[in-house]
Amino acid sequence: MAAVIPRASEAAYAMKWSRFAALAAVLVAVPLAYWPATRSLIVSWLDIANTTYTHGFLIAAISGWLVWKARAAAMVPDPRERTAGERVGIALLLLAVVLAWQFAYRAGIQTATQLLLLPLMWCAVLALFGRNAARAMRFPLGFLIFAVPVWDYLNPIAQWSSIFVVRFLLRVTGIPAYFDATAVYLPAGTFEIEHGCSGLHFIIVALALAALLGELRGDNWRRRLGWLLVAVALAMFCNWLRIYTVILAGHLTDMQHYLVRVSHYSYGWVLFLLAVLVLILLERRIPAYKPDPADPGRGLVAAGRTVLASPWALAVCGILALPAGFNTLVDAQLSAMPALPAAAPRIPGWIAASDADSTWRPRQLNADHERLMRFSDAVSTVELYQAEYREQRQGKKLGGLGNRLEGDGEVIAESVVSTAGRNFRALRLTTNGAESLLWVTYVVGERAFTSATRAQLWYSWMTLISARPTNSKALALWSPCDPDCAVAGAALNRFVVAAGTHL
């Protein structure tokens, strides 16, 4: 005969699960509310050309499983109600994170918007469900750090450590090789230890496995740190071994081995699986802490009304919704902003020349308006490029890897020049053996900057305090070094002085 559950237990059970359903809904709703950051994460996870973060979906799935695993602890109610002062402190903390996200979004700092999703979700849990729930969600939400592209800053370190170790191994084993920066020259051919050879993907996955291992074992922070260090060492060793053996295979087979001709990436994952096996064997030899078998949430019922229906919860949701409302307000004002005039400005002493082919091809991605004009006086020729942004955000900003005001030229010298009350970043370029001079400045509202990053930050601040979009402009002046760069510099200076407020 089935046991009969008392009505009180049924009510407690239903309330407990309704709280977990509400918590799960919040953890889904926050990434959706901050969709630009979530979408950029998904794009990086789907990037099969740069595979470094293709494990992101797996990390997100494991994080969801960890949330489920911690559900009992998360549903334990706090021992007392919050005071008014505590609520104000939590609200200010949440507001600070929300404003930081909004600032990073308008400044076009994509990595910051992605990273701030984690404290946004955690602060929402703290505000709506209490300290016990926030404590239980620390690791499940923190685990998502392994899916956020913040690890690229380690890439140079990992790359150069691989270069130095592989050099050492080749010398020790007597392989004839000549090294030049990242290149390895063998009698049979040349290898390049590029950024993609750093083993960063292996390192991130190894750290994620070690962190998960320490959590499941219930280890203290010292033991967890030890697992992380062991995992990093194993991942780096596997990558060093991968590069060395591929170079060795090329040397022994006159560059005809499968690993050289076709692919060596999957070979790296085979070695990495061996490293994972070593990590598992080590774990089995080290006793784990025994967790308390008791269900921390058993017999405990959350007090009070439904979480998402209280005035406090509505206030928290209002704070979380601030960026969506703010950006809607800003975007509604974009159509009223004036555009760059189509006609070339009249510069005293300079004549707008006909369009002609130029070796200078500046690029500014997704500018709302842009124009490239050529002017000449009796001595020199100057080209003026202006790219205007009515708003800035990720993929549409003054700076960024895709923007190259120097065009296809290579920068061989850089300085700052001041003329007519304005500073310019002066770049000396070489393009197909021909030298030229480029002056660059970035204008946000009425203020000019020589750095695109500082201009973006100023734009974000101005937009944040005024709730209005501000016109931003990338402005570049180019002149060939004919007969030399001193003449080009003098021409640019004359042009800036004559143009005055037209720039």
C-alpha cells in the first residue's frame, strides 16, 4: 500500500519546487535580457574556424547540471528576513553591475559584457532568493567562466612557452633546426608555431575538468588549487609533446607524414585524453572528503509569498531591465541625428581633386556615414577620410581589430603631433615599398582623442549620463611622402590649419 503524504508535506514540497522553478527561470531570463552579450558568446561557441571556445555549449550544459545538483541547498531559506539596510546594499550592488554592463556595451567592450553576465545572474539570485541560494549557485555560475573568451590574454604566454620548450627538445634530441621567432627551419621544410599552436584550448578544458573534479570531491581550496595546477601542467606538456612530435615526423618523413600534410589538431586531443587519464588515476589515489549525506533542504520550507510576486522582486527586475529600456530610449533618437554632408567641405587654398586610385585604403566597419576625398594645393596632395557613427557598440565602433585607418600599409613609426589646437596620432606607413604619412584623430561630440579606446570610453560615459546618442567620428588625413615625409607632414599641417572647423 502506498504511503499517504500529509497535506502539510505536500504544500511544503510544492513550495520548494516552485522556488526552484522560479530560480531556474531567473537564470534563463537574465541572459535573454542581456541578449547582445549572450549572442556574442554563442557566436564564439559556434566558431569552427577558431575552435578555442567550441566547448562553450558543453560548459553551459554542465553548469545547468550543477544548478540542478545544488537545488536542495539553494532552496534552504535564510534564517532571518533582510533588514532595510541589507536590501539597499544588495540593490546598490546589483545596480553597479548593471551600469557596468551598460557602460561596457556602449563602449563596445564585448569581453566585459560577456564576463559581467556571471555576476548579473549571481546578484539576481542573491537579491531574489537569499544568501543560501547565492552560496549554492557560486560554483555552478562561476563554472561558466570557462566558456567566456577571457582566456585569450594567456595565449602569448602559452605560445612562447611552447616555442622555448620545443626549441629545447629539438636541441637535446639532435634535430638540426634553425629558429627565427616563431619559425622552425628544418632541412626538409619550415614549421610555424602560430597563436593557434599555443594549446590554449587544451589549457581551458583542463582547468574546467580540474575545477569540476574539485567541486565533485568537495575538496578545500588548497586541494582545488592543486588540481588546477596539475591540470595546467598536463595540458601544456601534451601540447609541447604534440608540437615536438609533429616536427619530428616532418623531419623523418621529409614533410610527408599525415600529421604534417593533413592535420595535427585531432592528434593533440588524443594526447589530451591521455592527460585526462593521468588526472583520473591521480584522483583515485587521493582520498576525497566525504560530503554530508543529509539533504540540506529536507524538511525546510521557504517562508513568505511567491518570490517573483513581491514588491522587492519587482524592484529587482526593474533594475535588471534598465539596460533594455535605456538602449531603447537611445536608439529611438538615432534617426533625428544629422548626417555628414555629402559634398566635400570647402578648404581655403585647397581644391577638391577628382577621384583617383590611391594606395591608401582606410577601413572602418559598419560606419553610418563615410566619405573619402582628395584635395590638392600648388605643392601637395592630401586625402581626407571621415567615418561617422551615430552610435557605438560591439561591431560598430571607432576601434576594433577590423578597423584599419592605415589600410594595407605597415606602420614603421608613430608619434603624436599638435596643430591648430588639436592632437593627431602620426603614423609613418610603408605600402609596397612606398612611404606615406597618416594623421589620425577620433572626435566624440566636441572632444578629440588620439586613442580610439579612450574615445569609445568617453562616448559610453556621455551616453550614460545624458541618455542620448553622441556623434562619433574617425578622421584621418593621408599624404604620400613625395619627395619625402617632411614635405608630407608640412602638407598635412597646412591642410589642418586651413580646414579649421571643417574637420
